[in-house]
Amino acid sequence: MVSVVLSLVGFAHAQSSESDVQVVSIDYDLGNNVVAPDTLTLSMTNVSPETVETASVPLEYTLATATATVYADITSVDGASTETNSPADVGLADPALSGTQLRDSRLELIVGQPGGRDIRLNDEDTWYPVAIDDDGVSILSNYGQASTHQEDIFFALRRPDFGPGENLETTIVVTFTVQEGN
């Protein structure tokens, strides 16, 4: 019998390792942002219920700080600026009336949270910017928490009394704004 002995000789070479460090600086800003719902249509007749409400629609917004507030404000009606026109001037109340009769002739645009609080954006002669989410009293209950939020809101048309004396077909622009507090 013949035996073969094989010998394996291995050499271990010491490998030298090199390393370096890469420092990565990250700057992330949570910016204020708001994405408003799509176009909505509200329709009402003088024999319909006192309030006609839309279905819930999503409002997406980001508050960069706890002092930021989301506002909703009627900024134009049929292209007419609300800075120079009252609700009565654009047909949401009867401008031929005054006092209690003018107040009774109004239509109010309402914004609210389904199952929660709602608030009007106008009366017969005044536009109201409304806090949707802030660190105090607002429609939504995030209390101005810095974060990205998606909440359902609704719009409604309310006729508190007898409403305008004429037919009305109009387009109302509601502008949502995120504003930093003081």
C-alpha cells in the first residue's frame, strides 16, 4: 500500500485595515402646510331643513410648532373680494333690509368637525376667519400639536331664519392658512 502524504502549507498574511469616518449632518424642518378639500357644492331651497351639510371631506395639514394655527376664511364670492364686500353685498343676505330683518335674511357658511364643534364663517354683514386647529379653542381637537394631521371636516349652509329674498347661485372661496403664533 502506498500512502501519499500531502502537506498544505498556508501562510497567514496580516492584512492591515484602514477606516475613516463620514459625518452626516441632517437638517429636517417640519414646515407649515395645508391641503384643502376639493370643490364642494351645497344646495338649499327655502323649504328645506334649516341646515344643509356636505359629506365629510379630508383636510390635511402640518403644524411646524405648537403655536401654529390653521385658519379658514372666506376670501372671495363669485370673484368679489371679501375685503371690500360684505355678505349682504354678495347676496348672502338681503341688502335692501336693515337691522333685525337683515339679520333674519342671511345664509351662513358653516365649517365643522363631524360629530363635533362647528362655527360660522359669516353673518349678515361680517366675515369671520375661523381657527380650525390651534392651541386654544378651535374646531379640531389637536390643540395646535406640532405634527402632520388629517382630519375630516364638513361645510354646511345654514338658514337661521327666512333667508334671502332672491334666488342665489354663487361660488365661495374658502382659503385655509397655517400661520405661526406670537
